[in-house]
Amino acid sequence: MKKYTLDELKQMRESEDRVEFKKGQNGNVSYNGAGKDKPNERRRCILGYVVALCNEGGGSVVIGMTDSYPHKVVGTKQCENGIGQLASDIYRDLAIRPNIYELYEDEVTKTGRVLVINVPPHPTGKVFKFEDVPLMRVGEELKPMDDKTFISIIQEQEPDFSEQICEGLSIDDLDKEAIRILKEKYSRKQKNISFTSLSDVQALSDLNLIVGEKVTNAAVLLVGREEVISRIFPQAKVMLEYRNTESQIHFDSRKEFDQPFFLLIDELWKEINNRNGFVPVREGAYIFDIPFFNEEVIREIVNNAFAHRNYRYENEIVIKLYPTKFTIVNGGGLPPGVSLTNLLTVPSTPRNRLLADVLAKTGLVERSGQGIDKIFLRTLSEGKPEPDYAQTDDFSVCATLSGTIKDPGFALYIQEIQEGLPDDAKLTVFDVIALCEVRDGARRPSNREIARKLEKMGYIEKHGKTNAQFFLLPRRYYELREDSAAYSLKTDWNLIQVWAILCPFLEKYGRARRSEINKLLGDHISDKQFRKFISILKGKGLIRTEGARGQTRYYLGEKYNDLDEIINKTLSIRSSEICGKDEL
């Protein structure tokens, strides 16, 4: 388990980073809650927090720091003479083996001591208890684990549905054409030409789809005959509904797909693609089309739904298709350990391991959650909104893709970058997310490490100083958008530009508060720059101020009226020269 530094601990969020901070200055954090009468008071002890964090997937108990953010070191005497004994006691009482270490704010004088108890994640399917109660953290409290969380952990140890034998069936119940396609895809993905020449029995045995003469559930779903699938697994069908508008309740057309998956996926894509549109994008003399629905993305999201759904639920996969929107719903909720907040970061355990394994070996799905990465990467790289999983709940996974291409210039920019990079250095989904954050107005990407990398590569630019510092996509992006003026507006801030913005406002409204000026100028100049520019404008008599600091009001100065009169007279003379006096 990772050992944290004090600087890292100071910036951690308790709920996000699965860490619990306790002061324990006098070594007064109870080990087991002894002496407390109420259960909720006894739980707030070292053993209670270790249990809760273990159930959460691992984390850290930090003693000797404040729990308010950012966390400060206060020092602790907790287990000052025996962290080894503490580790032994925890293992004795809970069968949890923690990693315990000490940190010091001053290593030389050994002051500012902090005790860190690193708690490992629970083993698959095991729930830990304190005083016979499974615990979890809820805000600042330790509570009995809710049924949903308890069941999800217990279900981790459920047998793999897809590898179970489907009794009463034989290889004669499988589809020859589907098996042929499976062998071809496996041969191509694994670069094993000889696989196609194997007998059907041998090929399926090698992939564990049949055991002896018995057929697994995975074999039926992947290569079973249509009538067999309809009889045994009617929930395995895919329902495709098309509506011309999103406001419609009733569908315009509906089609069922009952085939084995190795036949189904191609037929499904053909049906979706028949209604697919596109946006033509030009770069110089080169024109290409961005489709509303990317084939790779659609196949990946359907493949994922098929591989990871809970086949014990009797509801089929439903796809709702609109001209520029795609929604897919499949039963069973997200796999154990996966949530909406960690979709892109957690390596999930497939619900149907054999099924997912065969699809990965044949190149239909990615391993270890990488399919979601691909869906987000391809979608965002085409200038579309990110995939939306917000309607997902405990009983179903709902994913929505927008076919609206809101930023074709961004698609060109990403394509240009990717084409110039070797395969092992291409932008990741997290890189593209960071670029989207900057494009959409964030002052900086949320991931600072990625921000530094992108800046170093020249894919984003840092502008401004101190508190006015911000990031932008480079000039090339705005050129591809055919909007270089926007780049200039964001970057070329000087006295003339500030005056050009302030002057019309003051002309119209007579005065301005600092808060109003801040909105006009945004974050493009610092406070120091603002004071400098105002000082220059006041010196030229173009601006005057009234009121003390904090209540200052800004007005047009006396020299402005003289300047305005000169400008108007000049314009009048120039107009006469151009148009003639009679035409004025």
C-alpha cells in the first residue's frame, strides 16, 4: 500500500480519498471503544474506523492532524512506543493486516508526529464487522452498513453465471455460422491462423465454452441457435426502438434481435447505421464526415451491456434511437465496486467473467474497464458531449450518447494531435477530458499532473500571472474553429483593450462598480494589472474615481469629453471627404 507524505495528507478529502483524520494529541483515540455505553460512541474507535475503511475498499486512519480541510499537523502520542503492537492487536481482533507508519513535521527534532494506519481493502465477498455489526462511514459518523452495500459485497463471491452449465443442451444446439465467426475473430485478434481449422468442439473447448459434452451459459448466449436462446434466455434479446423526436412516447418502429451475439452485433449496427447522419468537416482542401453515431463507440457500448448485464434479471436490453441521440438500458445495475464516480478509474471485476473473457479474446470488448475509456475518448474527441450515465440506478445501467457535434474544430484539433503521435504516446481519455475542461472555460484542468504534461507538450497554454493565471487551448485550435478573434480576445489584453471595454459601459451607464468591471474583464488581468491600467487612464484624465477603497466608483474623466469631441469632429470631416457635403 502507498505511503503518503504529510503534504499529500494535508490536501486529502475524507470522503473522496477514503481517509479518516483524528487529532489524538494525547494519545486519546480509543482502540476498541472501551468505557463507552452507547454503541454509536463505542464505534468511534480505531477498530471501528479500520472496519469501515476496509469495507469501503481500503483507506487510512490518520492520527495527529485536524479533520478540517486543509488538514494541519497537531502531533500525537498515540501508540508512541509500540506501533508494531498496534498492528498485531488489529490483526488479532479483526483478521485485518494494516500497514502502520509514522511521519514527522520536523524529521530532525522528531516533532509534529503523525500516525498513519493504512487499511487494506476487504477480500472479495467478505464483510468485516465491529461488535458483530458491519460498519460503513456516513458523513462524520460510523453507521451499520445499509442493505444495498452489504448485498453488493456478498454478491462479489457469487459463482460466474456465464460459466455454469446449461443443462439439457449439447453442441447440436449451437449455431454453426456463429461459431465460424467466433473462430475467425479469435484467429485475427490472437494472430493464430490455425485456430480457424480446429473442429468446433476443440475450438469451443479451448475457450471453455463447452466442458466435455456440456454447454455453458456463455456458449448459448454467444453462439446458440436463435430458437434455443429465445426459449432458455428470452432476456438476452435486444430491443431497438426508433423515434423521430425525443418528446414521443410511442415508437415509430421497433425491431427485436434474438440471434446469438456473434450474429446479433453486426445486424444491430447495420440497423442503427441505416439511420445515421453526419456533419461534414473541412480542413483546407480535406473534407471528412463526423457521424452522429460512431461505429466503434456503438459496438463497444452494446458489447459492454451484453457482457456485464445481470442475466438473472428477466428484462431485455432496450435501445432507444433518435436522429441525434442513443440510449441503452440493461438490467442489473453496475458491477460490484463500480459507481458513477469511478467509472473511468476502477478496474472492475466482470459480472460474467467467462463471457467477458471470450469477448475480449475475440476483440469485441476491452479488458479491465478499458471499454468505458474508449467510449469516452472517442465521443469527446469528436467534439460531442460526454456520455451520460446519470439515469443509472441499482437495478439497471442507462447510458446516453449525444450525436450532436457541438465543436467540430475540437475534433480537428484532437485528430491533428493524435495523427502526429506514435501509438504508445497518444492522448488518453484523461488527457482529452482535461482539454475539454480548458475548452469549456475552466481556469485549469482538475488534474494538475496532466495539466503540466499537456502544457509541456504545447497542447494547452498558460496565461496571466499570480491570481489571474489561467489556461487556454493554443491558437491552432481557434484557427481550426475559424475563430482566431476569440483567441485574441482571450490573450491580447492590454491598456487599449481594457479601455475599449470600459469606455462603452461608462458611456451607457455613467459609472461602474469594481464588481461590474470584474465581470466585464473576467479573469484576464490581475488586480495588480488592473490598478496599473486605471492609474494610467486616470493620469490621462480619461477615468476618474470617487469613494474609498471597497466603495470606489469609476466615471469617465474630464479629458474624455474633449477627446470625444475631437473624434466626432474628425469623423465628420472624414465623412465629408468621402461622401461629399451634399450627401451628409
